[in-house]
Amino acid sequence: MPLATHPVSVVLPVFNEEGAVGAEIQKIQRVLESRGFVHEIIVVDDGSADESGARAAEAGAGVIRHIENRGYGAAIKTGMAAARYDTIVITDADGTYPADQIPELLAEMDTADMVVGARTGAEVHIPLVRRPAKWVLNWVATRVAGRKIPDLNSGLRAFRRECANQYLSILSNRFSFTSTISLALLGDDYRVVYRPISYFPRIGKSKITPWHFMDFMMLVLRLAVLFQPLRVFVPLATAFTTVGVLKAIYDVFAFLERNRAQSLESFLVQPLLSTTAVLFLVVGLQLLVVGLVADAVLRRISQYHTPVPSRAIRVAAAGQVSGQPVARFK
């Protein structure tokens, strides 16, 4: 079946976006219709105090309403549960993401499990105050995932619902939903593709505050322990052990300098290493042991879980060419 005929459900979480949601829905409709996609647009009104839901309905979207504000991630989960199709696209209703890039993301979905619009295109309007925190967050996540992550928490992405449903219990109900699903799929070696997109100034007021940065950082570390514990504990153990060894070497040379005239027996009866050196060495050993135990538990649990197959893996069928068996990819 041609990719352009694959049905897609577009989910827009909305909270007080009456000034932009109608125009955004119309742009998405025009783009998908012009490319021949069978689609539906689901707006989840997350307890808005304005007329966001009414504007979305007037624009032709299906509207689901939360009685009270439950959070960005909770709205996406509600939209995913109500969607008719397995391919899910999420985007924002504030005009920041280019709707004309949705078909380009979907074009990659035939061999990918998630395609993310990375905000690294020609026109990117991320507020300067948020850029340092965003850089730090991406850097830490890249170290944890073991691969480059151009944009950890982009709100424009396409993914397979059956893949995402495996992680519903850990997917955040707040803004860290996108970060969580990124690290979850990367941690389990699903194929995640990044495409550069532009990012425009938003219409209305941003819902993200500086306090969310610490939430994101704690999320990254928590997911690292869930999926790749050794990538967290081994570097920490190495750092503590290195400091401990260096301090121990310093303590030995300092002791020799202070006790040149004393006999060899003094080495056995006098304290040689400082409390600081011993503390760092012990903490380094404990971190290593905790990491090994966490990794062993994770591997044991994974034996009882059969993950959804990745689209990056093709099943080969046997065929015959000139009497010789060959692999023919479906």
C-alpha cells in the first residue's frame, strides 16, 4: 500500500489556545488532503478556560474535553486512546511548528518507529532564556542514549501507537511526555529518525516555566536507570574512584614526606589514607555495584517482555533464483 494512503491520526493537545487552534487545524487539513492522506484530527481540550474547544470544532476537528487541566502528556494519551489509526502525529496548536512538514515526517514512517521534527532548521525562534537549559538537557540525554539527539523534546513527531503503548505506565502526564518517549524508544533500540524543521514564534503565552528544567533532568536520569543503568552508574563510579585514587596517591606521598626518618613499622601503625580518599573509593565501589545489580535486574525482567517489532527489521522470505535460495524482503 502506498505510504500516502496510510491513515494517520493527528493529535493536538490544547490549553487556552483559542487564538491559534482554528488556523492550525485548517493548515494541517490542507496539507494532508493535498498529499492524499486518509486522516483524522483530534483536539484534546485540556480544561481550557477560553473557547479553544469551540474554535477547534468549528475548524472541523474532533474534540475531546478534559473537565480540568490534566497536563500535556495526559492530553496526548487521551488522544492516542481515541485515535482510529496506529500512526499518530502530535503537534502544537500555537503555530510554532510547520504543518507542511508533517507529510515529510510520515514519508519516513515506513522504515522508522518514530520520526521527530528537530528544531534545527533555517528559522528557529527558541527564546534565549531557554536555550542554555535545552542544550544541557540534550547533552545529558545524548550521553545516556549513546547517540546524538538533535532535539529531545520537540512537539512535532510521528510515531507508532503500538510502540508507545508499551511505555504508557512511564510516559509523563506533563511536558516531559516527549522527552520520555524519545529516551524510551532509543533505550530499547527502536529506529528514531530526526528531520530538521523550522520553529516559529508562538501565538499566545508559553506554558513552560524555568522550573520544568529540573523536572526534565530528573526524568532523563530516571529513564537512564530504567533502560541503560550502566551508562549512569559506571561514569559516576569512575569519577568517584578516580578522585579517590588521586587523593590516596597524594596521601601516600604526603605521609612519606612527613615521616622520612621513621621506620617501616610506622606504615603499619599510623593512618596512611585520609577519610576523604576512603570515602570516595567506597562510594565509587558502591555505585558500580548498584549499577551492576540494576543492569542484572533489568535484563532479568526483559526476559518476560516481548517488545513490539521495529519497522527497521524486515522479515526475509526464501526464494529461488537460478536454483539458488535467496532472501527476498517483504
